[in-house]
Amino acid sequence: MTIAHPGPAVPTRDVDSAAAHMRSCGMRVSAARRSVLQILFAAGEPLRAERIASGLDGRFASSDLGSVYRNLDALERAGIVRHFHLGHAAGLYAVTTPEPREYLLCETCGAVREVVPAQLDRVRRTIRERFGLEARFSHFPIVGTCAGCLRAAGEAPGR
């Protein structure tokens, strides 16, 4: 499920602050929504909806996948959760943070690196100057090959 127009990002520090924001928006804080948030906060990393539905591999109660997607949709519209895509795989979901995040993806090993947007400003500036495009890497990452995979393939990283 893809969110067409997510709400402004509202960083929350824990399930209770997320619940308070939901109530302030007139949203119900259902057991299912609380469960999704508990799993996202406990994971400390972006997760696929299937992993949320599994209860974070059995650490929490499992849920119906359709219910998880509906709740992620509602939480994203409220600005509490964001999703992004890594290549052709299903989206990953994470709670919003005070500092926005962008992503780098190794297409060989699948490693994901989370970076603050300022770290990509030089790249963004080059793209804007050469092509007139204001690039963002928060929904779709920059894809390439990491240094470890380059070394394993006998290539020198950083060329």
C-alpha cells in the first residue's frame, strides 16, 4: 500500500508520545495501532509490513497483514511513520525521527546505510546544477555497490 500524501513528519520518542499525537489528531489509539508502534520502536530499524505482522519474529503478538497495512497507512497520514523503498522490494516502515533520514543501498549484498540529508548535500547540489533536479533520497535510496562488495569482486572502492 502506498501513501499518496503523508502528513508532515511528527517525530515521537516512544509509543506514549505517538499515542498522544494520535489523540490530538482525533485518531483512535486502538490495540492494533499500539502494537504496530510497539514493534517499530522495539525494532529500532525500518521494517517490512510482513515482519511487523509476524510480531517482530515472535517477540510480540502476530497480526493480520491487512490490518498492519491499514494501521501503517493511518500512522503515516498522521506523520508518525514513514516508508521508503529499497530497489524492487516491498517498502520499509520506520517511526519518524527529529532529523530526517535518507538511504544508501548496496545492490549486491543488500546492506542499507541510513544517512542524514546534509551528508548528501554535495551530491544533491551537483544534480541540481547539472540537471535542474532537486534530488531527495528519503523515499528511494541511492543504489550502488558497497566497499566490501567491491573488494570481494577485486575492485578498488572509491574510484
